[in-house]
Amino acid sequence: MKVAIEYTPAVRQRAGIGRFVRELTAAVLALGEECSVTLVLTRDAPPPPLPARVVQLPLTERQALVLWHRWRLPLPIDRWLGPVDLFHGTNFLLPPLRRPRAVVTVHDLSFLLYPQFAEPALVAFLRAAVPRSLQRAHAICADSAATKRDLIQHLGVAAARITVIPGGVDPRFRPAPPAELAQVRQRYPLDRPFLLALGTREPRKNLAGLLAAYQLVRQRGATVRLLIAGPPGWREAPFAAALASAPYREDVIALGYVPDEDLPALLSACACFVYPSFYEGFGLPVGEALACGAPVVCSATSSLPEVAGEAALLVPPDDPAAIAEAILRVLEDETLAARLRSAGPRQAATLRWEDSARALLALYHQVVA
């Protein structure tokens, strides 16, 4: 079976969908089963050092989006792919195809359910282009059961057409040994107990709500710092303004982008990992925090209860007081914190990229057959 996988998101996006596509593709390649993989990239995406055939299209990512999905030019990419049995669009959309069967992954429906959290032009584009890709797909992948429910409820997709291919946790995420903790303590301000948040600084991540909850935590006497790891994102300005005027500002530290190799130790060292996002297609950081033994407080919305299981405290993201109360429970109840630290790695062990890759390969075989 010859499969072409759209790989541009994996090399052009460091976090989120990019990480999902990188990890899942690597797991497919590691299985080495009866599947010949071609990685398809646009001209502006550098080829990765992976054991797979690579095809670079003579188009930039933007050119491809404009030609195929805005102007809807029937310019099939088969001429560049060569003979393949199946094409997998990993980022919501399918290009024009003549011969191969097609699978498309929809990571979430935030553009429909929370349009205020994205650029209006992008929302309008996805609302038009995604349904067209779904109609042409022979099968649809969803990152979570929550996304599958959203596809059924809001886009009328038949349940039988959707297969849940969840995310996983890389083995490097585990409770960090003392030597790694010592090294990371030299590079980051970890001289006091700290809360850790992780994610692109954009409105959907609800960092303004986290700041409000942190203020309540401090008012109750806790002296923890708040560390926010993640790069700047769309409409960061309101959060930056809230941060500049926040009470206890001196103890709120925006770390910016944190290298992947530092994340396991940071997650292992935190007193509590807080993820109050309004909506997630899967929520990889929650699984990674659980794997490192961090006590987790996360939103009780979208896919996050699936990822967290019974190993985290779930809170409504629009209620800073509830978020603060859950954080204080972790900080003040040593028995609870110890239970969460023990339960986290067990829950994370159920989230394996290898299992996701096997499910994806089974779907490929089903679609081609």
C-alpha cells in the first residue's frame, strides 16, 4: 500500500497540530508495516530527516491554499505524487485529487464553535473549505470523541465516516530524574514553588482567566509563582495588557517558547499544571503533564476530560474562582497532590502514539480495500 501524507504542518508549526502530525507520522514510520510512505510538502517547507520518500510541490503553502481552496482550481497533485493508493490530508483540507482514495483529519471545530478566537478571514475560509473537503473524503479522522461529536452535530457528518485517532504521549515525558531537574533549575526561575501553564498565548487558551484565578490564589495566602510557557499568538495584546497591570505581576513570568527538551523537567517540577483552555481538539500538554507526574487542573470542556480521565481536577474555564479553588486544593492538600501525581502517569500510559498509528494504518487498509 502506497500512502502520501501531507507533512507541511509538521515542519511549519512547532506546537499544536504540527506536533500532532510529527508524532503520529513518526509512529506510522516506526511500525514499518506494509505501507510505503511519501511525505508531501510545499516548496517553503524544508524536508525532514525521516526514512520516507519526500515530494515537494512547486507551490508555497499560501499558493496552494489560494489555488486549491479559494479559487478552487482543479489542479490535481497526482502529477507530482506519482502512483499512490491513498492521500491523507492532515490539516482539515484535501487538495484536488484524481486517482487516490482520500482521508482527511479534522482536529477541532473551533472555527465554528468559537469563531471569536480566530481571524475572521480564516474563520470564513474554513467554514467554506472544510465541508467541501469532508464531502470528498472517503474517511474522516477526528482527534477525539469530542471532535467526532462536533462533526456529527454541527456539520451533519455520518458517524460511520468518522474514526477517532487520538493523540499520544512521547516516552520522553516522564517524571524527570534529579540530574535533569537540577539542570533546568539553573535555566529557569524555579527557586520557589510554581504553577505552570503551557500553550500559545492566544485568547482560546484563556490566560486572562488564569491571571484572574492566580490573583485569587495569592489573595488566599499562597506564595507560588506563575510561569507561562509558550510563544506569542494571535491577538496576544489583550493578555499582554492584562499581564502588565496584574496584581503580583513580579511573580508572573512569561517564559516564551520553551524547547521540547526542557518540558519534561519543567512539568515534573511544577506544584500544579493549569490548563484552562476554552476548547481543544485533543490537548497534548495535558497528557504530557500527566506523564511527568504533575498535578493537573484543566478545563471540563471539549476533549480534555477524555485526555485527563480521573487523574486531574476538572473546572469550568469561564469561572476563575473555581479554577483558583482547584489550584488551592492541590497546594494545600498533600494527600490529593500525591494521588494526582501517582494517577497521572497511569492515565498517560493509555495514550500511546503507537496505538494511534496502528489504528490509522488499519483505517488506511480499510479505505484502500
